[in-house]
Amino acid sequence: MINITGSSDDLIVIRGDIREEWARFDQEDGNYLAFSDGTVCYIVYDNDGIWRITRTCQGTAKYIHAPGDVVKDTNDIVSLEGKIEWVVIGDEISTVSRGNDD
């Protein structure tokens, strides 16, 4: 199992079976975290000073989302339960177009 959250205004944190931290200075746009099971999450530090995490692609891991609270000054926390061997971070994502291409 791994837990994903943010810390302060510039740190993305992963704890559990994988332990990693990324300093994200001057990032007005968020970042994507892609996991080996196929899960992709978008994480951003919002205008309320809270780290928000949204799943953009479902993988095989069980996804548990605990939303942050502005009043309590807590960040979102996402837990992934399953076999996850690696994670990568990036600030852009490309998707496949499913339209009729002639």
C-alpha cells in the first residue's frame, strides 16, 4: 500500500511500499503521477492552500480518497492498495483520440 499527499506548499509525498518526495517549486499547474498498475492521479496545490488529488485513469489497485478540509487545514490523501512497483511524475499528459480519423 502507498499513500499520496502534499506537504507545505511545494512538496509531493509518497509513503508506504514506495517512499518518494518531489519538490515542486513555482508549479501553478499540477502534476500527474503515473503508477505501474495503470493508475494516474493529478495533484495540485489549490488557491485555498490545500493539496488536491484526482484520479484521471483507473488502474488495478484499490483507490481510497480522503478529501482535505480547508477549515481543518488538511490535504487530500489517496491510498493505493495493490501491486505497485514504480511511480513517475510529470506535468503533461497525452491521450489517444478515439474519433474517426480519415
